[in-house]
Amino acid sequence: MKNTDYIFKTELTQQEREMCLELYGAQEFVSIEQHPDWDAITTTKEKSSYFLMKKENKLISYAILHTPQSKVAHIPFGPISDSKEVAVEALNVILEHFKREKFYYLTIQLPGPVSKFSEFTEYRINKFHKIKYFFDKRNWSTSVIDLGQDIETIIKGFSTNHRRSVKKAKKLGVTARVIDTDTEIANFNDIYVKMYEARGRKIDSEKNLSTYLKALEFFKDEVNGFFFGAFDEEKMLGGFIILIQGNTAFYYHAATDPEQRKIPMQHGAIVSVLEFLKNRGVKYFDFGGYNHLVGEDDQIYHINRFKDGFTKDYIFYPKLMYVEFVPMSIRALKLFQGFKNIIKKIIGR
């Protein structure tokens, strides 16, 4: 592509950040993982870097690049571009870069659901690079509710049991609202930690609270999400973290007090969330992923069933793309990871 410049870097200038935010905000479907400030909030162990492509000093494409381990890279829901042609050019540049850097392989999750954009991009990329795909639970799909419907129609679409639970929550006096104070977020964090401890999983409470408080400030500054709490009078029962991604609200985290399981808190609170989102003009509510390939003995299977009670409108994203630069590296690293998982089970860590 003529008159284009590109750069790979580890930090953005304030001007570059603002240019990324402008391009991010212009997208209909986008993931928070491509927001230039999100990695600093989630304190991920993965190293992050940035790819920027400009034409006549205007940013036309960018991608946040993750390096989960040495010589392995991943593009989560990117690149963000102003056209499908630019997206293809950006991916070609990125692929050539990691090939020169002698990386083992790169994985790419394209942004947005399967569409003309994703199909065009995949066909063009496959024309010049050998792409591998795996039909397994690594591929992203989700379920959504169309908020263009009135709230009564949406509730009628719930399963019979979910409609009963909504009525029960209302009868019990469960209320739900945005929570936005440090004290309320600390309360939410305590419930989240307690919930996972009841499942046998240890959460670093202090670290998790620090992440939540940073997210709270991010939401206030960027208006890209909110915390929502459910209450029995003044007692918090749990709640959600909802992210705003383009025209879609994303169900990111949920917390339920394990000592209050008999109260159908989530059912009533989700209806309140949907009403809140409709008033803000959001078009879709995304239930935060749906794994079609898990077995009945997996906890995610039961989470799927809970989500099915609200909607069975599934959305599929393009399959995760693997580009191998060193032959057999994907297989070798997969075997190594499998070996590490076996060792973890043996030593109980």
C-alpha cells in the first residue's frame, strides 16, 4: 500500500494513544482487549507491544500484540483498521515482522463476528501465508440478546424457569443498580473472592481489588463499562462487571454470595442491566462467551445452561488463526504445555 508507514513499539505516546482511541471508537464491533489502556488495568502477565500503521500521518490500523511466552505472539481481536484492505495489509506486515524475528508462531483472533470483512481478510491472508486452524474450544463464540426489542418481549424469550426466577427475585425485593464507590467495589470483591473459595479456588483478594479499583477509574474516565450490584435491602448479594464494546455490552465478571444461593439474584439483576443498557442506546448484550465443545462434567457446561435460559442466539467469530514460522513448533509447545499440566496435577499445584 503506497504512502504508508508502520512501526512496532513497546509504549505509545499520548498522541498515538489518542489516535488509537479515535479509531477504536469508530468501530461497530470491537473488543476491550484492543483498547490501548486495558492491559494496564488487568495487570496481565503477558508482555504487550503495539503495531501502528499510518498514511499521511493518519492512523489507519493498529494492533495490541501479546507475547504470552518467549517467541510466541498473539493478536487478540485485531487488528483494528479503517477498511478490510488495510486490515489485510497490516496483517501481512505483522506476519513478516514476526517471521524475521524468528518467532515460533503467531495466533490471530480477528475482530467481530464472522462477516464479509472476516471472510475477505481470511481469504487474502491464506493466499500468501499458510494458516492452520483447530476445531476446538479455543475458538470464540458467544450468545447475545438483541436490545432493539422491548423489555417485555425479551423476558418472554427467557426459559420458563428463568422467568419464574425473575418473578421470585422481584417478590423477594431484590434491587439492582450501578455501584461506583470504593467501599461498594471492595464489597463486590469480597463476594467474588468468597464465591471462588467456595469452589476450591484461591483468589488474591488484595490484587483483585486493586484491579477492580483501576477498572472503576477507567470506567469513569472512558465510559466503557460499569459495576452493577444486586441488593436485598442494603445487603449486597453480588453483581456484575459490564464492559461497553462498540455497540455491544459484554458480561465480563459476575459474583454471587455462595451463602445466598437460594435468592435468584442474577436473574433479576440481569433484567435491570438490560433496562439500563436499553436506556443508554446499546444494541446488544453479550453473555461473555459460549463454549459449544465442553463436556457435561465441566463447570462451563453448567454456565452455558444458565446462559441458554436467557437466549440461544449464538454468534460465531472467525476461527483462531495459527501461523507457524518454525515447523512443528505448535505441536511441540502443545505437548510441552500438556506435560506441564500433568506435572501440576501430580504435585498438586
